[in-house]
Amino acid sequence: MSKETTQTPAELMPTIVEPSALESLARADYDVAIATAKRYPMHGDARGIERFQAEAIALATSSKEVAEACLYTLPRADGVIEGSSVRLAEIAASCFGNIRAASRIIEIGREEVRAQGVCHDLERNVYISTEIGRRITTKDGRRFSADMIGVTANAAASIAIRTAIFKVIPAALVEPIYKAARKAAVGDIATLAIRRPHALRKFALMGVTTERVLARLGRQAISEITAEDLTTLAGFYNAIQAHETTPDEAFPLPINEKPGTGGLVERLKGTSKARPDAPKPPKDESPPPAEETPQQTPEPTETPLPDTVLLDSGASFPLAVVCDALWGHARAKGYSRPRLEKEVRDYGAEEVARGFGLEAVGLAQKIAELQALSKEAAK
């Protein structure tokens, strides 16, 4: 005989799990945020989209520096790829409105660090989550140092949140903003002569020679660098600063040149090695007569460094005055006077000033103040 079991109505009822206090708070937070977004829409119609693009373009083109920060350039085997940087993603998220975005590190493994980026459009209820992995080992398999792993993790988190934001905000809405920022970053032809050396100085501080920059751009001389080339260089600079690439990846050494052997400057000075196929003259071991010693051609000497400094604005000032204006900041950084003078000559006054946290306007004001004091003292 089979045994039949019966269940009481109470046993047939589903078990109700009470939410925890933390879950209730999170749910209430989202409910309030979504309700607020629905009550005060910002991009739900054509008028909201127009407002978003107008505000974002105004921010992205507010200055040449901001416009350049909105771009990035990465090297690839068949050329380069260009796109919108995390700075442009921040501008887009701020102007789009009713949006939540965040990133976090989810794993630090032996060879890779992984970051997650999330973005939630509260108004349209669109939620995107992305994961980005970045290598934390060198080409020969050695693991990065702890500090470098932290830097790489931050770079991965930035890429993850940028990707999530640009998946929620349609590319059709972001493209006009990117084009406007790129146009503002290109500038006009009149400023090319000033902007070329300024761009090259920034890469010189990273150890990238002018020859490597020209090779990447496919140019033979500095005078051939165009406004579009400067925009590409700005994208490379942003990608290197964000640790999305390295100077050696962006500007590889020539195939026939080894690190530390020097480049164009060394060859112009006549210090590069002779061609392997050049025949060597026979070595004469007998000492020449003292009275008939042939005159040797003097080796080329470097042009004396100028005593004036040319600013990006076109104005020139005595080197001593420029160094006096920077001396307070340089001394706080532990600089000596000769070191300060050398860096001003090598990299330019504005670039050194920016390294001290002083903008070009502040440097010009300090120089003007020093000149005014000198005139008063002369009286």
C-alpha cells in the first residue's frame, strides 16, 4: 500500500524573505533617483538633446587645453586610432543629466588587473556594465611593482567608466561634440610656429626625441608638422598621461637605432657611428714630424645658448629676469640656479612654469612685476 502525504495550506505558501536594511536603503535610493529623473527629464525629447549638445560643446571648447584633453590617440600595427578620452566622457555625463556612472577594481591577478565600469541612465532606464583588463607584467613576464600596479589599475578603471558612459550615451550624440573639440584643438595656421616647439618640448620631457616624433608623423622636418599633426600629438600625450600606452609604444625607436645610441641631434653633431660599409683608412703607426703636423679640422662646437627667452606669446625677456620670476617656485622644489637656467633653455619658460604649477599668465605677471620693480629701483 502506498503512503500518501498531505500538505497543509500553510506549507503550500511561498516563503517570504524579508529584505535586509542595506538592501532596503539601496532600493529606496534608486527609487527616489528614478522618480526624480522622471519628474525632471533632461534628455527625453529633442529640446533636451539640443541642450545637452550645446552645453557639452561649450565646455569641451572652452579652451585649447580642454579641447586637447578631450582627445586620445593610440598606436596600432597599421597606423593609429583616435577617439574621445575620459575627459570628454566626464563632460558628456555631466551635461547629459539624470545619469549615474562608477568604476571599481574587481580583480588583481598575477598577470592582469580587471576593472568594472557601470553607467545607468535613470531617465530611460538603460544600464550598461563593462569590464576592462590590463596587463601588469612586462614583455619578459616580470610583474610590475606595487606602485605601477596601482597606476595601471587606475588607468583600467578610467577606460572602463569611459566605455560604459559612451555605451549609454549614443555615439550619434557624442560625435558632434568630439568634432567640435577636435576643431578647437587644431587651432589656426597663425599659431603653428609657436605650437610646434611647445608640443615637442612636452615629449622631450618624456625622453622622446624629435626624430621619433617626426618618424611617427611621417615628416622630414619640424616645419612640415601640420595643425592636424599637432592634434594627433595631443592625443598621444593624453594617452601616455592616462597610462593607456607608453612613450616607446607611441614613438618606437628606428629599426637601425638602439636605445641610448642617439638620434638626429647626435648625427647632426657628427657623433654617430660610421656606416658599416664605409672602408676604414689604413692606420699609420709612425708618429708624424712635430714641425709638419697637419692641421686638423676643429670639431663643430655648439652654438652658444642665448641670454634671452622667447615665450609662446612671442615676447622675449632676458634669461635672468625669467629665472628670477621662477626662482621662488624652483627653490621650493630643490632646484639650483644653474639647473633652472638649463631647463628654461631646453624646454621653454612656460613648460617649466607649468611643472611648478604656474600658468603662463602667472609667469607673465611675475615678469612684469619684476620689471616694474627694476625700473623703480633705477629711479
